[in-house]
Amino acid sequence: MDKTAVLQAFEALSSGIRLDVFRLLVVAGREGRVAGDIASTLDLPATNLSFHLKALTQSGLLSVEQEGRYQRYRANIPLMVQVIAYLTDNCCAGHPEDCAGLRQTLDCSNEASRRR
Amino acid sequence: MDKTAVLQAFEALSSGIRLDVFRLLVVAGREGRVAGDIASTLDLPATNLSFHLKALTQSGLLSVEQEGRYQRYRANIPLMVQVIAYLTDNCCAGHPEDCAGLRQTLDCSNEASRRR
DNA sequence: ACAATACTTCAATTGTTATTGAATCATTAA
DNA sequence: TTAATGATTCAATAACAATTGAAGTATTGT
């Protein structure tokens, strides 16, 4: 994973609007959401949302697919995982207990995470 | 975990210098590193590094401790974990297989992660 | 006490990012 | 084919972040 890609991802996530958009699409999963749907959910002018969707897409965190006159956006989960891996790389070198919470937090197949 | 805290963390990580600093300290672990040490490792002027250390510290991603005339910085791993949790929250609702790579990637106590 | 070292703050400049309304493009419905 | 809808682009303005050198504060060594 190269640093500039990770940086672009963090830049993309460092705006409140884009963070909301991305999280919305993380939850939406495979189905994704079309732009207008996102705009009304987050109560944003189309022009401003478009600006942020472009930034997120250019960072690679979102993908777009055209559906007639709609644009369907989806979160790129594998990229998200790679970014996290880059950040946490070697995080507990010598002291695995320091980041014990990490595995637990991220085991999204367990009960606790479903309750979160 | 509140959104503004997460945003501050992403803002902090969205600069190449701060990303390098943070990762350096993630690897350094409990021991941390003093400012001058970080400056020489990353080849940065003290004044510029100081600016970025302040931003990282204000975001909560770093802690500082004074040691005589030195300032020792450490990564705040629990906050990093919370930020990741916020981002990945509900990431595989209904489709656990979509983020199967997540658990594996982040199991830093396993062999593969030590080799990364 | 004085000088040196470690680091931070300040102020000025430069560069980058966000927001908005108007205009545009593409697709669908009448 | 004309009108309506969904979405993006453009240009202008406003807001914010990064870098630098000079000055300042705190601690240690002589």
C-alpha cells in the first residue's frame, strides 16, 4: 500500500460531510446509494454533495456506477481495510497486549459489534 | 465516540508529515520518542515539526510528557482503535463476508502481521 | 550567573480546500 | 421533440492549513 493512496483516503475522510457520506455507504453495503438519495438523507445541496462525492471517488474510497440518470455510489471496503492496515502496521511490536482491543473491536462477525 | 473527535483524528492524519510522525510513534510503542529524535529521523526543521506535533497532540492521537528539557511523544493507541471502530461501524451489516479481510488484517498477534 | 540545548510560539506569507449560484450535460417521460 | 429530472462542472468568493524565520521559554551544563 503506498503512502499517497493512504493520504488521499485520510484527506477524503477529514471533512464532516465526506465522513458522513462514507459511513452512510459503509452501512449501505453492496446496495450502495444514488446521489440524490444521499443528498436528501444528509440534507445537502446537490452541487456541494457532488463536490464531496468527487473527492471521495478520486481517493478510491467510493466507486460510482451509472444507472440511467442516477449515479450509484458504493464504499470500497477493501481499500478501507488497507488504509487501516497501513495505520496499524507494527502497532504492537513487542507488546501485543497494547492493541488487544483492536481485534475485538473489528471482529464484526461477533455479537458485540452487532450491538454497537 | 463523538464525530468531532474522529474528524480531528482524520484531519491530523491527512498530512504526509503527521502520518509519518504518527506511524513512527505507533512503532515506537510505550517508549515513544522525543521531539528532536523525531525531527532528525524525518529530517524536519524543529519549528515545522513542532507545528505538526501540536496538531497531532490536540487531536488526541499523541500524548506528550516532559522529561527535563525534552518532550517525549507517544501514540494514543486506544484512540486509534476507537477511530477505526467509528469508521467500520456496521460495515458488514448482513454480509459479514464483505469485510472478512478486516479481522485478519488487524490480528497483530499473528505471524502474517509480524511479517508485514 | 551565563551559555548552550531542546523545543515552542508568533507573525507573515503562501498555498490549498469549501461553498455557492449559474450554467451545462445526460437521461427519461410526456 | 420538448420538458423535466438527476447530477456534474465552472467561476467566484470565502475560509482554512502549511511553511518559514525570528523571537521566546525552559532546562541543563559549566
